[in-house]
Amino acid sequence: MAPLTCTKLSLITIAGVVTQIIGLSFFVFGFFPVKPALPGTSGSESFYVPACDFVSNQSDTTLPSDKLKSSYQELSGIPPSFDRLILMIVDGLPAEFVLGKDGKPPKKQFKEAMPYTQSLLASGSAIGYHAKAAPPTVTMPRLKAMVSGAIGGFLDVAFNFNTQAMTDDNLLGQFFKIGWKMVMLGDETWLKLFPGLFKRHDGVSSFYVKDTVQVDQNVSQHLGDELSKDDWDLLILHYLGLDHVGHIGGRNSALMAPKMKEMDEVVKLIHSSINQSQGNGQGRTLLMIVSDHGMTENGNHGGSTYEETDTLALFIGLRNHVFDYASVINQIDIAPTLALLFGVPIPKNNVGVLIREAFDSLKEDKHLRALELNSWQLLRLLQAQLSGLPCRNFPCDAFYDHQSSGSTDCNHEAEDMLCCLYIEATTLYTSWKSKRGFESASTKDYSSAAAAYYKFLKSASEWLSRRSTDKPVKLLALGLATMFVSTVILSSLMFCRLREIYHGGRQQSLNLNDSMNGWSLDETFILSVILILVSSMTSSSMVEEEHYIWYFLISTFYLLLLRKTAQSLCAVRFQSSFFTQNGQSREGYFRMCFVFLLLTSGRVLRGWHQGGVNWTSLPDISKWLEQAGSQHVKSLQLISAFLVISIGLFALFSIESKGKCFQMVRLSFLISGLLVLLHITKYQDYTFSSTNYGATLLVQIIYAILGVATIGTVVALPWVIPFSTSKICPTDNTISPLFLSIHEKFPLVELRDSLYVIGWAYVLCWCLLQLLLQQPINTTPILLLLLQILAGTLYFARSGTHHKEWVEIAAFYYLGMAGHFALGNTNTLATIDVAGAFIGISSHSTLLSGILMFIITYASPMFILLSLVIYISMKNMAHLVIPEKAGPGDHLMMMLGFSCLVPLVINSILLTSYTVVLLLMQNHLFVWSVFSPKYLYVCATSVCTYIGVFIVATTGFYAYFVLDMRKQKPYSLLATSQHY
């Protein structure tokens, strides 16, 4: 087989990556389709039994709104219970803050924060529910669920950042059809979902989470005027401040109780206004207070834990009820309940069930009529999704005769069971109607009919809610096959490079260990890690607690390094002469120190955050520091930030060259570091809760300086670096324990010099960004990650041929993943840090916020990939002999080959394996709450790997070809080089 050339390797690698991206796109769009919905909107047909030959009433669209409203009321047979609706959304408010948990009252500080609301609950003037929300628990899909009663697709979490107009049937559309005038104040998501429906509106961005004050004042400043007006029928108030408080400081933030008190004052104002208007004969008004989602302990949301799905539904205006702290409904139940309370058809794709207590004030016949309308609507959905439904033409066909058999157990398959329950409820209702007005009619008959209807409704709702959508099998198979092909391509390239380097005759016996020609323990372990990870992916519990696997594996690898270093020290003592032994022992002791630094810093990182899902309540270092007080966190943050900046600047200032280019690089990063410290000291308050123009401007200046300095270093350095290598090496290149000499006998040594400086520019820029964007408690883990990268790089640089290069790069990749979880990340969407994604942004930008969110979430994996540039520049490759006629391709493949291939191969194997797992688990109970969020993280990790490898490869290619061009034209560029 012909040896690989640089061009061939590059083209095949690019083809493999592109193939993988195409396959991944096929699979994602096949597995996560937008959930199908019945077209059109509900109309007059909603008030008729879903007969087999029924044709929708087309006159609905031509009737004037007032006549349509009268028609609906006449057909429904249920008079509207209210005339106007005030819908107050308190974004992110967990129900347990108001209603308590497990049947117990809320905590004292939360109960005292909302005295007026608690008094309404205690007196029976309000009735509250724990409304269970479906994941993903982010705003846009939760609002759609409340107004349509439908459960959206999983990828709505992505659409949440780019909301489009809602086209499915919903309550606001139904209200608009009957002539309602609507006003919206608050979250602009409503304006994007329902453009053109509101008579008046004042929207604010929901993503600028640093603002906890003005975002709510914008709503409340209009409230008094709106309550005094009578030209609206629906008033929507969406308060965002409480959610933003959670994102900044978590559930136990000092700002949480004052924000709840503020919301309680709003409730008091609205309720007092309602009582006054009803006393003046302005009609009955229902105040409904809801939350779209809850929040975790650290204030985030998006996952499926109880804390995130426990939302509030509070009705103020219904007749007196005995309050029960434990009442539970589904969030989707709000839509059909409001529809029938206000006399409009239930939205077409609703899968919710009427809230029983909301209709207790109705007479028996009206209550059963409401249940019948809800049942008809769900039966239409069943007919659309089950072509083999036995009662799909009921009561038009012979199946109707079965109703005469009376009550049965209905223990059948899903289709037969649902039909049986529906016919049983209809039979009991028909029997009750036939007896109505006679003495034989009893409360028991009414209760039996109502119970039968609720049994059918809940069974149908559960079945429709959990039913997976039909997936395009061919598209899934094509995507999986394409990803498998890409994995084979990249793995084959890796195998070819290994064979050429270690078994192809290029490697000479220049003091090599025997391990270079055979399998060693560390190589076996590196490969076993992949097998362990793939095996663990099939368990939902292991996916939730994946961080334990990474911690164990990386710690085990460090112990293997310790063992190998100890063995090499023992071998030196018995096999070497005195002078050789002295030098090699010194190197061995240095390596031993680096291993102990890796073990120590790794242990602290493991204990910093108690991640995962099941054990987050256990103590960890971050919780201890937060409990000790914000001043302790602030002090540790400043110390850690100072050390990070000092290490990076020391690396740059240790370069001997005094050229203008290097002076500019040093000065730029020094200024950036000082500005970051200023930002931490002056603006980055641990309880920072409002916007600040000065802070935003300072961060924007830092962004600009870092961008110019880093890009300028990458672009300009290869053009101006002197060819005399004695001018650019660390100050102490003989005994310094932190930095090794990069001046080695190697073709085009200036390339390694350039990559050394560029690599430190990458690393320092990334560190400064993380110091700005990460939560203050995560500053120390950034320092520990930097120490681990330095220790690992110096260890491998001094280890010579003790480890194969691909093993070292794989170890770095694993370190990046362990660091990912050490920063507090998990496989649930709730741990994504939204607050940091708006630092330095003066106005909301989905693109910029998304980029910052990605930078925060994938701080550790990208950190590792960028540091590979330093690793390449410092790695001793003298044992690899380059042919005399070697071209640029041989040099580049030697330096960049494994650094690019190893991350791509490991990522490809894990991506393809988890794709298979997700396909096998598509009917698993936790497919949407555990496996699907994990797959989104796997996809994002792939994107991170592509970007990181691209940066490493392009940096190496660019620097090499610029230097090679300069070397071929020495006379024309000599003057410029000497000038700088």
C-alpha cells in the first residue's frame, strides 16, 4: 500500500468529517422531527359527536365575530363562566414556593414572601395546583403547551432561542375569532408566537438574564392603566424577573424572597381591581397565575427533574374550595379548561383533560356536557392517529351495538381499551340523561358517568402524550450508515499512520523503550476507556452520572503514569552509568512531580461540584464556599484569576526576543489580564442582578483586545519571527521546571517556536474569556485545569519515548471531558449557564448569546484542544527520522497528524455508538428525559471537536507554509525579519 501523503491525509480526513456531519444531520432530523399536528382550527364541529360522515362547518370563517361567539355558546350548551381573563405568568416560579411539597406547606421564607396570595388560598378564594410540565422545560414550548394543550417536539428547546409564529390551533386564536381584544405586557416571546393579535403590547427580551429589575418594572408601570380600562378581554402579564434571579443566584438567592414579595403585591393589586370592577357590574374576571417551568437548585432549567417540571397553576375567581397542598394536574390541562370556561372550542391538538374543580360550580348536566366535549375532541385525535381504531366510526357502524352490554373491565390492548372506556362513559351518560327528571335519577348515576368520562380522558391523554411519532426509518438508517462509514474512514487513517510510524521502518532504535514496538499497559487502558464508555451508554443511570466514569478513568490513568515513572526510575538506577543516571534521575523526579500535581489537582476538581442528577444534594467544595459567604468566594476568585493570568504572562514574558511584535503580544495580554481583574473586582459581584453600562463596555473592550491580540499573533508571528532561534526560547532553558527549551534539532525550527507562542496566545485568551464568563465559583477549576494541562504537557515532553504520541493525545482528550463535568456540567439541559451568555452584550442577540453559551459549556474540551498547539511545539520527536528528501507534507504529518486524528477518531466512535444506543432506546421510558438530552450534548461535543481540530490544523498549516515561503526567499525578507 502506498504511504500516505499530506495531501491525501488531509483530503480523506476532510471527507470523513463532512460525511459524518451529513450523516449526523440525517439522523437528527429523522429522530427529532417536529411533532405532527392536525391542520386547521376547531370550529362548530367540536360541539358535535365525531361522526363518520361529518363535514366541518365551513361557515365559521365567514360569520362575524359576535355571531360566531353566540353560535359557539348555543352549540356548547355551557354558558361562559367568566367575561374576561387576566393571565399572569411568573416565569420560573416553582409551585412548591407557593403550595409547598409532598403535602406540606412551603418554606417559611417563601410563605412569608407572599402573604396576600397565601391568604387567598387559606380562605378558599383561590385554588392552586402543582402543574406538571413536560420536558424540555424552557419558556417557548411551555407557553405553547398552555395555550394549545399539545406537547411539542423535543427540539423545541432549540427553537426556544428563535421563536417563530405559532400556526397550530390555540386559545388566543380562538379568542381572536370571537372578537376578543387582547393586551400583552412582558416577555416578547408572546409577540413572536402571536404576531398581530394584540391590541396593545410592550415586550421585553427574555434572554437578558442579568436584568431582574427593569424587566418587571416595564410590565408593572402599565398595569394600573390597563386595569382601569374596559377595552380588553384578555390581559397577559409575563414577569421574567424571578427566573432571572434564579439564573444568577439559584433558588436560595437573597433576591428571591423580595422578588416573590413584589409578585404578591401585583396579585393584590389585580385582585383588588377585579373585586372593584365586578362590584360596578363590569362582568366576572378570572385571574389565573401560572409559571412556565420551575428551576433547579442553581436556578437553571430545561431538564425533566421534579424541581424543573413542578409549575404553578393558580385560579383566583372560582367558587370557594377547600385548599389541598398536594393537588396535581398536567400543564396541558389548562388549555381545555380555559376554552370551556370561556365558551370557545377546545384547540384541535389538545391532549389535556378538564380540571375537575373548575367546573364544580356547574349543574350536573353542564358538567357532563363539558366532559363530553373534551372526550369528543380527544376521540378525534385518536381517530387521526389510529387508523385501526375499532370505534373510529362510532356510532355509525355495528360497533355501536357493543354499548348496550354496559360496564366492562376494559382490559384490552390500547385501541380496544380506549374504545371500551369511551363507550362505557357514553353509555352511562346516555343512561343518566334518560333518567333525568325521574326519581330513578340519582347522584350515583351522575358520579358514575363523570368518573367514567375522567377515566377515559386520562387514559387517552396519557396514551396520546407518550405516543412516539413515526420516524422515517430510511432516513435514520441512511444517517447511521453514513456515520459508520465516516468512523471507518477516520479509524483507517489512524491505523495507517500508526503502521507507518511505528512499524514502517521510519522509527530507528534511538534509545527507544521496548513498549514502542508492542502493546503496553497505558495503550491497553486508553482503548479500554472507549469500550467502557460505549458499554455505559446503554444505562440511563450511568448516563445521568457519567461524570463518575470520567473521574475514575482519568484518575486511573494518572496512577498508570505514576507506576510507569517509578519503573523508569528503578531501571535507570540499575542500567545506567553514574553520569547518565544523574541526568536521567533528575528528569524522572521532575516527571514524578508532574504526576503528583496531576493527581492532586484532579482530586480537587472531582470534589468541586457534585454533579449528575441523583446526588446533587451531597456536599461539595463549591457548596461549602457558598455557605461560608460570598466574600470567601470573591477572595478565592481573585487569587485564582491572578494565578491564571500570572502563569500565562510568565510564559509569554519568558521569551527572550525583544522584537516589536512580541512586545505588542505581551502588552495586549497584560492589559487584558488587568482589565479582567478590574471587572472581577469592580463589577462581577456575586449577587449582581442588574445591567450596568460600565461593566458591559469594559467586557466589550476586553473582547476586542483579546480578539485583536490573538488573531494578530496567529497571522503576523510567522511573518516576523526571526530565523535565529537563539532569540526566542525560554529564559532558563536548562533547569526551569516549568518550561522546556523548544530549540531542538528539527527541520524548520521556527515552526515550533511560532506554535509555542501562538499556543500560549490561544490558551491565555481562552483562560481570560472563562474568567469573564464562568460563574465566580468556577474560577478555581479553571486554574486547576490550566495546571493539569501544564503538568501533562511537561510530563509528556520530558517522557521522550515512554509513551506513544497517540496515547498522550487521547489522554488529553479524556482530561478535557473530565474537566467538562468538573466545571458543573451534566447530561441534563438544566446545567447550561444562561446567565454568562449575556455578559458584554448590550442588547439581545441570539447568535452572540449562543456563541458565549457554547464557550462556557465547552470550556474544558476546547481548552484541551487549543493546548495541543503548545504540546506540538514542545513534544520531542527526535526519535522519528525524516528522510533526506522529505517535503513539507512529511513535516506536517509528523507534527499534526495524531493531534488532529486522535480526537476525531475517539469522537467518531463515541458519536456513532451513542447513535446506535439512542435508536435502540427510542421506546425507552427515559428516551426524552435522559437519552435525548445526552445525545444533544454528544452532538455539541462533536461540533467542539471539529472546531478545535480545525483551529489546530489551520494554525499549523498556515505557520508552516508562511515560514517555508520565507525560507525559500531569504534575501527579500531578511531585512524585514531583522527589523522586527
